[in-house]
Amino acid sequence: MGRALTVLNALGLMLVVFSFSYVLPILTSLAYDDGTEIDFLLAMLWTAGTGVLLWLLTRRYKGELSIRHGYLLVVAMWTAMPAVATFPLLLVINGLPFTQAYFETMSGITTTGATVLSGLDNMPPAINLWRHELNWLGGMGIIVLAVAVLPLLGIGGRQLFKAETPGPMKDSALTPRITETARNLWLVYAGITLACILSLKLAGMNWLDAICHAFAAMGLGGFSTHDASVGYFNSPAIEFVLIIFMLLAAMNFATHFLAWRGRSLKIYLHDAEAVATVSLILGSCLGVGLFLWWQGTYPNFWTALRYASFNLVSMATDCGFANADFNKWPTFAPMWMLFLSCVAVSSGSTGGGIKMIRTLVLVKQAGREFLLLLHPAAVNPMKIGGHVVANHIVFAVLGFIFLYFVSIATLTFALLISGLDFVSSFSAVIACINNAGPGLGIVGPASTYAVLTNFQLWVCTLAMLIGRLEIFTILILFTPAFWRR
């Protein structure tokens, strides 16, 4: 009981911090005079008030976070914050059910980008900005900000950082102090976002669209201010800018920081994961472009390459933008894109899925098994990028992959038993657990998830949460050992 109250105390403080995120949409509402500033102000007060109340009721349980506290707090944050983030949507959008509102905000904060909303072109600017701000905060901001802020509030952040940080190699810090590490990552994230905003403005977007799409691109969230997504602009220049920044967001932000600090691009060449990510994605762009041209989907190779590149990069990086209905392409292309969404992005990025480092570990381990079959006594340590990978990391990766596929199978069967067809069920689960956004079938890029029933939406919401917290963080709460003293 005391452990839960300590977590509630920290959660209360984090809700107070989160309440400041309403300032940007309030300013946007005032600037565009869209009439929603009161709704956002009320939401801000409710969120802050809830946080203060939780903190006051549990303040005598304030204490240092253990690793168990860290796991509990991460799950509590990622379920509570989407709940309070629904306030503006429920106040502004008439008739929006709570299930759909929670799905939308969970999709935003987990950077999934799946939406139940239509009529985005006519949505109040502040609402659109709020959705995209959730993408941006969810990409890295909430947890990194928590790591930087919690120590100032008397609550240690290292356990929280370890519980949420994606990828199997979680202890390789940029600096000795976790707070300094968090601030460095935050500065890199904010700096690249600013560059993206300016680039999109120069490419032809207005300021609101540029800010919103930059937030979504850097968080790899995929929300848009238009129902037609990026296809609304019909601009190769905008698509090229977004491709560049989606690829940057799909790489480890620690690598970006090290490259900036060392003033050298060679850092990227020494990052085996970044090289593998970029090589696989760009090679796939060329291959799928040739395939679509060969199939006659587009009249010439360059048109096929344009649409293949943008949509493939978007799906492979788990962003979710679209400039074409790839649901209508020959089956190989969208299925390959869904596969890439599982494996392509780097650990330490804002993307989801298995992550490239785990993929490399699996490939290397398969090679080791072949060698052991031929030479049973051979000693063959695994190396990636010149670094030896310890066996306990290999075992952790194998355990993660098993739980990843069990989760996909279980959630797919849950959708199938609800009456949804196989293609829609499977692709919706893949898209949600990888935090990639659009699927295939009735949840393709030309549709929204509003076609699903409430039960189906909750299954997809759970998939988003499991995927964002990388499965172990959720499932460990259901083990008896977690609750033993």
C-alpha cells in the first residue's frame, strides 16, 4: 500500500507539471480566436487541481523511487495523462464519446498517430495543435522531462528513466548524471524540432501546419491537420523535408547528441544501428518504387519512387503520415511496410516496434547458432559495431521477441473474436503495438479508427500502451514476484 501511495505522490507532481502543456494551445486559441481558450484553461485547472490533490493526500509517503516504483509510475503516467488530456476534446467536440477521446489522446501520447477524428481541416487550430503537442511530448518529452524535473522535487529519476528508455542497452548514459543526460537529450530533441519547423515553413507550409507537422514528425506520431494527411499539400518539397526529419527521429538521439558535441558526422558511421536503419529503409524505398512501377501502379518510375519513398519511410519509422492510399497498392508493398514498422527504427529513437538493435542481435545470434552446429567447442562472442554484447542481453532480447509475438497474437485474436476481419485485425494490432498509425483493410490510411467498436478501440488502446512501454514494463506488474517484498 505504501508503495502505491509513493507512486501516487509522484504522479500528482507530474500531473501538475503536465498541466503547463496547456499553455501553448491556450496561446494558439487566443492568436486564432477560435473560442476554445476557456476550455483549455478549464482543462489546465482540472489537471493541476487533480495533481495537487493527489500530492496533498499522499505527501507523507513522499520518498525515493525504487525500481519497482519506477515501473509503477511509468504505467500510471502513461494511463493517467491520456485521461486528463481528453478534457479539451470532450469539451470542444460535441458528442465525442470518452472511449474515442481516450483512444485519440493515447494515440497522441504514445506517438501512434491513429485517429478517430475526421473533419480535421475545419477543427479549431488549438485542438489540432493540442493533438500534435501530445505527439511531441510523447515522443521523448514527458519521460525525459520527468527525469530532469523529479530530482528537483526530491524524487530520484534514474529508476524511471531505466523503466521507460527503449532498447535493450539502457545503461549506456551520455553523462554520469542522469539529469544532465535528460537535459542533453531534451536540447537535441527541441533543436531538431525547431529546424524541422523552419524547413517546413520554407517548403511552403503556413506556421500552424509547420509546427504541427514538425511535432508529429519528431515524435514519429503521424497526426495531421488535414484529413488527407500530407497528401493535402501535394508537395514533393514538403515530403522530402519530412522524409529527412522522420529518418533523423528514427535514429538514437544519443547519437545525434554525440555527433553535435563532436562536430562530426562520422559518429553516425560508427553507429551500427543507425547505418542498418538507414540502409534498410532507403534500400526498401528503391525496391518498392521499382515494384510499383513494374506493377503499373504509377505511370513512371520517378512518380512511383516519390510515393513509395514517402509512405514507406513514414511507416518504417512508425510515423504514420500518408500522401497516398497505399491500402490499394499490390499487397506486397503495404505488407513489407508493415514488416519494416516492426524492425527498422533505432533504440533511443521516438519510434516503436522491436527496434533495429534487437534485430541485429537476433541475426547475429542466428549466425552463432550455425557456427556452433559446425564447431560445438567454438568460443564466438557476439559483437555489434565493435562492441561485445553480453549473453544476458541476448537472452533478454529473445524473451522480448517471444512476448512481442505473443502479444500480437493475443490482441489479434481478441479483435477477431469481436467480428473484425483478419487483415484489419492483424494490421491494426501491428500498427498500434508498433505505434505506427494506419493499418490495412478498414483501418487503412484513407479511413479512421472510428469504424471500430468500443471494445475494438480498447484493444487497440491497450496495444498502443504495451508497444510504447515495450511490453516488459506492463507485463511485469502482473507477476507475483513484483508484489513480494
